[in-house]
Amino acid sequence: MPYLSARALDGLKHYKYHSSGYTILDVIHTPFWNWFTSLLPMWLAPNVITLVGLLGVILSFLIDSWYLLDYQGEAPPWVYLFSALAVIIYVNLDCIDGKQARRTGSSSPLGQLFDHGCDALSVRLLLDNTHCSMNYPCSWTAASIIMLIMLPWILAHWEEYHTGLLQYGNGWFGVMEANYALALVHLSVYVFGIGMWERTLNDIVPFDLPISLSVRDLFFAAYVIGGLIQVLGQLSRVLAFDSSKLDKEERGNKELGFAARVKHLVIIVMVLVLGVWWTSDNEVAHGQCRMASISYGLIYALVASNLIVSHMAKEPVPVPYWAYALLFLGAVSRQFKVADSWTTTGVLMLIALLGYSHYVVNVINEICTHLGLQVFLIHPQKD
């Protein structure tokens, strides 16, 4: 059974990309992106550029997993440097691919979906690498902070579905700033060593503070505050939005209105809540938290991709119930030590990987067949 109906595939033909919320870093980088894109060969497909960036992030994730399977400990210095470079290269290639698409006349809904689909997968991988560089174990604190960082990204696509506009930031803090902050974490460890996060502010500032805070606590607080500001802005814009302002083509067959917004918000929040529950315990077997994190990241990417595809096709948002059941089973297994919790987690991770891969491959094939495109080859637009 195909994932996309004939109506959904036809809806993709009418997709138009609208974005806003660019920041000063976006403005500063634009001349470099334009220059770099001008050097690329005309035969280079934009999706290849996107994939190269994603493969760098995946490789960095695998290296971190090899040295720091449980997120704690110290890896060779080059590991942290590689993690920083992977972030910087990924976020810049992620901005260059669209420029290459427009330059070669190969822009398409497939390219936009591939770009945002790779972003959805990279979110958890990038945060896992940062988890390692901060030398912090699995815990309720770590899981909750990671959730507050993952939430604004997927809410941006929730906002796009209901308003037709993808906000990259709030004008002063956005995607570029968030990724560069992650890169700075890795670079700091490369330069100063893993112990820098344990240092208290009293050891650094020339006066005594009334409370004892570590450098890591300060970073966590800054990221949480930044994330909450983004989330509050997204909630206020979407919940107050008048759907009647959308034109007929943008509305399509979407589920719109206040009730639909709340429904989709609950769908998103449930993934994050179950993911936090599953990945919040350090009292588990070696590698178990990492496997749970991989499963959580794959399901997050699946739910986000469903939302993105539904917006592009102007269709109702489907709910992958099997994925929610998998998250719930993983959390229950970890909480109540049902059967062999380590083995159960490994099996669930394999199911998540197969389910996500099946969705991605089939959706791409369905779109390629319908639009007459090839995912990694240039297919210029017809006049």
C-alpha cells in the first residue's frame, strides 16, 4: 500500500516554499554561500550536497558512539574537532543545496522534502554528539533539556503546516545560531578538555557568587531559555492564526482550524514525552540508552517527515500508531524492567530503523515516479 495517495501526489505539484525569520548570521553567510555555489559544477544535484552533509553528521555520530557509547568519558581530542566540523559543514551545505537547485533550474518538491527530511534525521544525531561532548549521563535532566531543543525545530514545521510560512528563527536567534552553538561546544572541549564543563563559575569569575553553578549549568540554562522563547513565539503565532487567510491552493485538503492545531500539537508532544521517558535513566545496561536514543530519533524524524509531506501535499497529517506503540513499549520496558530490557531495546531499535527506512525509500520512490524525477540526478525544470 503506497504512503501517498494520488490526490497527495497531485498536491505536491502546487507546493510553494515560503520562509522567514532569517537572522544576522544568515545575512553574513549569504555572500559566502553564493560564492561557493558559483564554484559547483552544473551537473551536481542539490540532493547530493544535502546527503554529503548528512553523511558527515552520521559518521561523527558513529565515531562518538564508538568512543562514548554511554555518553560519558573522554575521547581523543580529534573526535571533538571532527564533531564541530561535521556541524559546521552540515549547516552550510544545508543552505547551499537550495541555491544550487535554483542555479541549475532543478528545484522541486522532492528536493525540499529531501532537505527537510535530512534535517529531521540530523536533529537527534547532532544533539547526541553534544551530549557526549558535555560528558553528561542519561538522566531526566539531560532528556528534558534535549526535548526542549528538539521541540522548536518540529514546531517550526507545525507552524508551516498551519500558516504556510516556515520560520527559521525570530530575527535574532535561529537555525544557524543553534548549530554554531553546538559546534562551539565541541570546539571548546577540543581546546580546553572535557573537564571544562565541570568547572564552577566561582573558579572563573573574580568574585563569589551566591550559588554554585558549573559552566555546563550555565550553558543548559541559556539553551533552555532560548528554546522556550522560540516555543512561546511559535505557539502564540499558530494558535492565534486565522486559517481563512490561507488561499484555496494553500489550504488544499489540510486539517485546519484551532482543534486541528491542538491535535497536531498533541501528536508532536507525545513523541517527545515518550522519548524523554525512555531515555531518562542512567541505571541501564551498557549501550542501552544509546539504542533508545537512536529509536527515539528515528521516530521523531518519521513524525516530522509525515508533517512535512502533509504540508507539501496539502493533506491531513497521518499518525504512525506503530511508532508511538514502539516508543511506549520501550519506555515501559525500561521503567519496569520487562523481560530482558537490553534485548528489548535492541529489537525495538531495529524495528524503528526498518520502519523509518521503509517510509523514506517508498515516499521518495512514489514522488520520483509521479513527478518523473531522479533523486540524485539533475532534472531541470521545463519552461
